[in-house]
Amino acid sequence: MHPHSPLARDNAWSDQYQVSHAVMAGIVSGTDHMHALKTLVVDAQKLHWAAPASLVRGCLENMATAFWILHPRSRSERVTRTLQWYMQNAKDQHKAIYPLGITDYKPQDQRVAKILAVAEKHPGLDVKAVKGGYFSTAVVTYADGLADPGGLGVLFPWQLCSGFAHGRPWAPLSFSEREERETDSPNVVGIRFTSDMTRVLYLVMAAMNLTQAVLRTYQERARPLY
């Protein structure tokens, strides 16, 4: 990252909640999910019917978040979205850790106050949006319209992968190879779901298209404008 790049200036605005750190968290996590999928399918030669979709979902959601933060032309918007990301992290941490009763756990109000203090330094930042955090569906929908126009999309692959991750029957019924079998009950049909490389590659290509869009946008923000 060049010291005179837009991203470096974003970091100066958002310090100590740097934009580049939030973006790289998404890129690294998304890449890790895809590497795990490669290890499972290519190296171990194991083609599960649901697990690949869960791993692709992890990539799509993380990369969509990185794209959502990086994409706006406005520094104020990029920093606002970064602080939303940190705020959501603080909220999620509190929900998970507070009930454990850890004695030296830092109060949630302190973390929130530090994030809001950064937001209030610059008049152009949307403090109300920062307080609200963000939602994955909105982030993925944003990326769907801008990161891969005319391609495989982001929203539908993410929804499909989420269906598999949550065990929703609509996803395999719509997407998987299936074999119907008779059962002892006249009102129940047994179904054996399987997958194949064509189906997995559709999901992988959607994730790769989004990843490429994120990396292009990162490179644009990480170099000087002139």
C-alpha cells in the first residue's frame, strides 16, 4: 500500500480502526475458506454434497464485505462502512463473551465509545449508520449489483450456499443430483443427494469472480491517484 494512496488516507481517518485491516480480514478469511475447499476436493478427493457450499459461503460473505467497504468513491463512506464493521464485531463479541462471566472482560460501552469517538471526528461520517453495524444480506446484495455485473452473481450463489449451510431442503432439491427411493411409508419418498464437479465449479467460479473484483478494487485504492 502506497503511503499517498486513498487507502492509506482512509487509515489515517479511521485510526485506530483502520480500513485496510477490516478489508484484509475479509480477504484472508475468504481465501482460507477457498483453500480449505481445494484441500477437501482436490487434495483429499472428497466430494461432499453440502460442505463445499458452506465453504464457498464463507468466501462469498467475507469477500462481499471487503468489496462493500472498498468500493465507494467517497472516503467518508468507506470509513463509515469500516466503522460499521468494527461496531458489528464489537456487538457479536459481546453476545458471545459476556455470558461467560469472565472477570476482566472489558465493558461493551467502552468499545462502542472508542468506535464512536473516531466516527465523530469527521463531519462527513454517518454516526447513526456506525451505531447500527451492518447486515450480511445488505452487503451481499450490494456486491451482487456491482462486483460481477452480467456474470454468475453474488446474491443467488450466497443464498444457495446458505441453504446448504443451514440444512434447508430447498437448496439440495433445487441444486443437487438426486435419486428417489421407495420407503415403507406410502406418503414418504426417500431421496439420496449427491454432487458433482460441475455444481461445485459453479459455486467456486462465483466466488472467484467476486474475489477478483475485490483484489482489483484493493489495488486501485492502494496506489496513488496521480
